[in-house]
Amino acid sequence: MRSVALAVLTAAVLIGVVVTPGAGQGAQAGQADQTATPQPPASTPSAIQWMDWTDKAFSRATAENKPIILHVRALWSRSSLWAEEVTFTDPAVVKLVNEHWVPVRVDRDRRPDIDMRYQVAVNAVVPGEAGWPMTAFLFDNGDVLFGSSVISLGDKFNKPGLRSLLAKTAEFYTKDRDKASGTREVVKMAFQRELATSRQPDYSIAYLEGITKDMVTEVDQEHGGFGDISRVPMLYTLELAGTVYHRIAKQEILDVLVKSLQGMERGAIFDRVGGGFHRAVTDTSWRVPEFEKLLSYNAPLLVDYLMGYEITGDADMKGAAESILSYLLGTLKDPDGGFYLGQWATAKSEEPRGTYYSWTDEEFGKAIPPAQERLARTLFNVTPEGDVALGPPARSMIYLGMGRKEAAGRLGIPEEQVRKGEAEIVAALARARSARSAAPPVEKAIYVDSSSSAAIAMFEAWRVLGRKDALEAGVATLDRLIAAAAKNPMLLHRVLPSPEPGVDPALALDHLMLAKACLAGYETTGEGRYLDAARDIVTRATTLFWGGDDIGFFDVVNDPNAKGYLTIRRQLPNDTAYPALNSLAARVLARLTLLTGDPAWRQRGETCLKQLAARTKELNYRMGGLGLALDAYLRVPTRYVVVGARNDSGAEQLRVAALRLFDPGKLVIRLTPGVDDQEISRLKLKRANRSFAVVCRAEKCSEPATDEASLRQRATGPAGTSTGGLKR
């Protein structure tokens, strides 16, 4: 408690600028000051001379006895774009930074290792400060003095603006830096807490049941999703709900998945006009989005919607999946393989929120087909008053004000007619929106983690929807990422633009996401080179990031020359757009064990699983990644074993048929007589004159199936038991 008090005292000293309450107009406390006149980023010598996070920047800070200002930006965020275009081009700010600071700027997507550490550190020193942009004031060794997520230019509402903070903090650094020892203590404690254990390193069915019970209890019964105010899609919690439902067929578990997918599909987080989903919302009904559209969220959401469609047959879930797929293939796909980072929230920071994605009542009326006006006004909640969170002028988001069935009842027309009319309306809105001049730009950077996630989603889209273009995009992406891995002993995070050694990091998450994509590519295509690549990448990851049998994987390499909080190796225990690091590792290693027969992989996977479970304070709905890893180790997966000659077309048809069956976690194994006789014998399979497939649960295999119909029959079991039971 003493260290926390010291940190708070330090923060109070730094932000203790007295201003008149209510002085100024514009942004509220903690929000960007948007009353200044926007200026484009300066490129003259009078601009801030930003440096990369390198040894040179830290050496300069020490030599010149100056503190470091670290600015972490995410230009897809409107607030971040405002800081870039307005805040850091302000002449007073430029002068203060260049005279008294060593300025370091990083992109959060290019340097997630820096971003995640300084989010933790700043939030420890000034609780409640997190997000983008993030500005941190640092000692010359990288320790945090103070920081804030969004800072106005001038002093407002008893909070200092950036001009005041730059002057006051630089003075504090010069005269009183020794008084800030409390900040160092409290940040150290924040990182130590991540490695603290809450239980014995073990796992059991009770852990999975605890996570499942909490997600059933906490899901919003009206709109789906989780949380009281702002929301992001709980990507892996939804995947877990569908996976567990397939085992035990309880309606309340299915409701978690269905209500959440339906709620998002009906809300404005879904860009039904242009395709894909926005990153987050600021309300519980999914109607007030943060407008950036990121690959890292859309790829796993595609997997979730495909799962929902497979379970329910719901046409709207299929439509949402196809919308995401079209957006990824049409807007974010690079012609040479891979997918771009995403699309910014806005083209210009001074535009009112959501201008590109919202509609005035007049614009809406002009865009929709006259024959569909009655349906459009019934189905979509566009009004002259607009949405409170947007404007002026009054603008509305496009979301369903009611379900299609209710709209059909109100209008006295068939539901199918509603759906057909809705498609015409959305197509007309898309044509009208394409004429708008300021479409948010696409950030054409390719990163290993998000493109690996996209490759996995592409393989799923081929499996479920039969989309050949998705399969081709998945293969091209995987080949490009594998080629990038072959160029360096350490796979670097960025692929496009070309990475810079010393600036672009090597990350465990990249290695493990790429390994997961390689395993998906191997099972989808049957090409052994992808299994070889997965084995190689995991071997490299183990060499670079393995922390030992009492740790599991760390996120970064052990670098004796690391600066700031990069000297602290983290385990990334929480799900974000990606699963928690060691839950991802456990799933990859479990899969690799089954495909290679090497038990050493499973042993490491169990270490990852046990240590993550031990460090998880509370088993709740947020731990979807852990739940999926638990499922992988507690359950004996169903194996679909296809036996036939190497080039036998019948065997290939059976393999593809097995792949397309919905059975989360299943394994499709291709065996060739004369090559795999030992495994054929172990499974007690008899040779035959034609290709066949068997469905194996635990150690028992079905009678041979020689065509897709008989394979489907053998794959179907009693509700909740079609893939075998849980090991208890």
C-alpha cells in the first residue's frame, strides 16, 4: 500500500496544475481537445524530431540528461489521429518537446511488446489510464514517471493539458526525480502480480465447468455479449460456447453463442453496408461503434459466425460470415498474399464521429429504392433526430430496429420478402456510400499474428462455405508468412513494409499463431510441407521463448540489451484479439502431438496449461482461450481416419467430406497402405481393395465408410456425445 501511495503522490505532484474550473470549452476531462484548428503533420525542421525505440534514443537521453516522452499511437483510432494531426503539431508543444525531451514514437501494431508493457505501467501509476494514444513520460532508462491515454492541449476541468505537463514534468525530472521512487515500486509490483499463482499448477474438468458456468451467468440475455458499458466481441468465449455445446447440448450454453452473434449482427458494430465489423462499441446494444475495422477482430469473428451457422443453420449468421469474408477478400487482402492491418476509423480527425458510416435522414431517403421505403423505415432506425452519440448534423447508424420476423408481421408480408427487400436496401446504400469522397484509409501493413489468424479463417470459410477463393487466399497467406520465417533466424513481427532488424521485434505470439495456421493448412490441404513448417516454427519458438517447466512461454526473447520494461518478459495471460499466449501454445502443442505422435509436445503443452491456470485469479467468461485449451487436453478428440492409395480420388473425396463435418477439435488423418502400415495395424484396420474411412472415438473405431453418406452416418452419435466424452 505504501508504494501505491508514493506513486499516487508522485502523480499528484506532476499533474498539480491549478486551473479555473470550467475554463475553456470543448473536450471533457481525459478527452482530446478538439477546439484547436487542425493542421497536417509537420515535416519541417520545426516539427518534433521523433526517434524509434532504439539504443540511440536512450543513449541520447542519458547524455543530454533529458527525460523521454514515449508516444504510442494507433492511427486507426480517431483520438490517435487527432493527436498526430493537431496535438503534436502545436507550436508550443513542438518547442517544448524538442528543447526538453527525447521524443520516441512507436506504432502499437508494429510494437505491441512496447505498447502492452507501458499500458500496464501507466495504468499502475495513474489508475484508469489506458488506450490509444498513450503518452508516457519516462526516466532516461525507460521507467515511467507519469502518463495518460488522451491529453488535451490546454488545461481543462482541473486537469493539466499537454503543454503544462511537458513543462512541469521536465522541471520535475531535472530537480526532483529522486522523489519518484514510488512509481518504480508500484510498476514493479504490477508486473510481479502477473506471475503470482492463485492455485496449484494443475487442471481439471472443474476448471472448464467454472468458465462455462460463468459465461452462462454473465451473458446479456437481451443483446448478447458481456459487460456493463463498452464492449468488444469476446471472440474465444464465443468459440468455447459453440465447442462445449457440441459436447453436451445444453440450451443455455448455445444461448451464449447465438444471442451474442445475433445481437452483434443486428447492431451497428456490424457494417452491413460495407462488410465486416467495427472493433468495439460504447454501449450494451451494439449500436454506438468505435469505427475502426481491424483484421485481428474480423478474422476470429468469421470463425465464430461460421460456427454459429454450422450449429443453427441460421441464414443471418451465414450472411454475416459472408460479409466478413467479402470485406477481407475485397478490401484487406494483399495481392501477393497476406492481409492488411485494417481500416482507420476516419480519414480526417476533425470530421464528426462516424461521418462516413452514418446517414442523415435526407441522405437515407435519397439512397433507398422508393419501392422499399416503407420496409427501410420499419427495419432500420434512421430518424430526423439521429443518434445522440453522433453529429451535428443529426445522423443515424444503420442497424436493425427490430428483427426480420417482427418487421414481416408489422408490414403483413412474408419474412422472405423482408430479407429480399433488405438486400436491395443495403445494396443501394452501398452504392450511395461509395460516392462519398473521404473513405477511411486502409493501413497496408502486414503483421504475422493477424495474417495467421486470417489464414485460419480462410481455411474455415472454405471448409464450411466451399469458397475456393478463400482457400486460395489462405494458402497464399501461409506461403508468404512461411517464406518470411525462412529469411531470418527469428521471425520478425512485420512482413510489409519489410521489417527492420533492431526495430521490429520477434514475438512468441507470432510464432505460435503461424504454427496454428500451418497446422490448419496441413489438415485443409493435406500438404506435408505445412506440418513440417509447423514443427519447425514451434521448435524455434521453444528455443527463443520457453521460460522453463515452471513458466511456459514468455512473449519476447531474453535480450540483455533490452531497454525500459522490455527487460521484463511477460506471459500475456489475458485474451485480447488473440488467445492468452500460453493457452494458444497449449492448443498448438496438443494438436502437434496428435499429428506427429511425439509426446514431448504434449508435456510442454501441459506445462503451459497448468501454469496459466495457476496464475488465473478467477475462472470466468473472459478466459475463453483457457477454456478451449482445457477442452483440448480433457477430451479425446474424434479421429477421422481415411485409408487409401496416395493418389486415390476416392480417398481424397472422403478426406474432404470428413473435413467438412462440424466437429470442433476433430482430427482428419490420411493413411497410405505400404507407408503407414504400423498405424493401420495399431487401429486394427483391415486392408481393402478400395479406399475407406473410419471414425475413431477413444480407442474404438467405427465400421468402414466408403462414401460421404455412410461417413456422415458413422459420425453422428447421441446428442452431446458425437465426439467422445471428457477425461475426468
